[in-house]
Amino acid sequence: MEVRFIEAPALPRWLEPQFPFRRRMARVGEHAIHFVDEGEGGPAILLFHGNPTWSFLWRKVIHALAGEARIIAPDLFGLGLSSKPRRPSAHTLEAHVETMHALVEALGVESIVVAGQDWGGPVGMGVASRFHGTVAGLLISNTAVLRPARPFRPKPFHKFSHVPVVSDLAFRVGSFPLPVLHKVQGDPASIGELERRAYRYPLRRVVDRAAPLGLARMVPNAESHPSTPVLDRIGAWVESYEGPIELVWGTKDPILGKALGRHARALPHARVTETSAGHFLQEEVPDVLAAALARLLP
């Protein structure tokens, strides 16, 4: 996949003080990918977000790790300041992994530590599984990176995303789930007006809101779902990985809080840290995440 570096878009003035990092942009295949590229040294720390956020979610962790290593935090296509396909069907797990892997390889890093939350977990672990250099460690947080459990039991949120017409209206016109992000937190105040504004900003136009729906539909609900074989491969790789793993979990997460048990059992050599945070634990316990990442650095 061809990668060409281009100029990053400007931030609005109100957002600049909240996100004062070195930002870059790359044309990766058909997508323009925005990413933070801060600091130097190796291994590089890769920070992957999920639905419906962007690299802004990791800002407190990036601040906490200042000077420790090179930090690369990309925006998945469709979210953040990356380009936004208009069709939800453009969002497949394979496409996201391929795009992010091509970006990381083009950046020329030789060793990586990979962190992922929500869909950033499978995407990040997918990148790690294909990486040609050294994978020095993994940080897995409030996500699902194992082979899907059978029988498939999609949650109400993901079932709703497949309801014709209504789901399109809710996600596109109603900008769901942006208005309710605080409701999946341990401390709802951790996503206040500033944070809500920052998460709304990249998706302020109705035409740009295909990704939240597309990513919700990426959750496998059957053996025939296109995400199923990809997650099977990623999960098998994660379970076979013999390097250090940190499981840092927000146990107040109503979406994936209970997934910690399955991950801890499947990865018995992982170090487990439970917190009282919710789904977007980067907003609530950034220092805990930063400490876990620091432990993974040689």
C-alpha cells in the first residue's frame, strides 16, 4: 500500500491548547490518516483509539509519557482528522488493520509497544501481528482482542446498529453515540463540556458520520460476518504472544467491563490492573495507563 506524507490540517483555535502535539498526515492508499508523532527514542509507543473517538482521547497519556519514548497516535479513517468515507460499509476490520500497518511500516520504526482500547484493541493487535520488527509489549484496555466467543451474543448497542433506517437516523442525524459518552464512564464528569466539544468537532457534519455506524456494525454477530476470521487470526496471535502484556481495565464500563475476566484467563502471564474507570478510561486514569506503558519500555 502506497504511503505519501502530506500537510496536516490546522486545529481550531480553541482546541490547540488542549492538543499541543506534533501532528502529521499521510496518504495511505485511499485514505488520509492524521496522527500524533511526538518525542523520540525506541521502542515507539503506538496508541490506538476506537469508536467514536480520536487521538485526542490519548492526550493525557501522551503528556504523562513526555520524554519517555516516541509516541505515535493515529486517527482511524472515518474519525478524528483522518479522511471520512461516506459509506458505513467502508469500515471493515481488515481495512483498518491494513491501513494502520502500512502507516507504521512507512514510519520506519524497528520496535513497538502497542496499546489499544475499544476497536483500537483489535486494530492495534492486528498491526502488531503483522509488524516486521520487534513487538516489545502490549497494553490491552476495555476492548475485545480474543477470538470471538461462540455462540455470538451481540450487545443491544450492536444489535441496534443493524436496524434499517432507524440506525442510520440515530447515528448520522442524531450523532449517536456522541451525546451519551459520559454515561459509560465511572465518573460521568470525566467527559465534560470541553471533552464533548472535542469529540463532536471531527463529526460536526452529518455527511461525515458514517464511521460510528460502520464501526458498530463491524462487531461480529455470526460466523459469516467479515470480522470473524480476522478476529480469529488476531486472537490466536495475541494468545500466542510471549512478550509482556498489561491488562488495564475500567471495571465500571457497561460495555466491556466484564470482558476483563475472559482476557485474564486467556492471557495468564499478563499483569492485571483493575480500576474504577469506565469505557474511556484514558479520560479517568491516564497515569495508570502511562505507568503500564512505562513498564513495557526496556
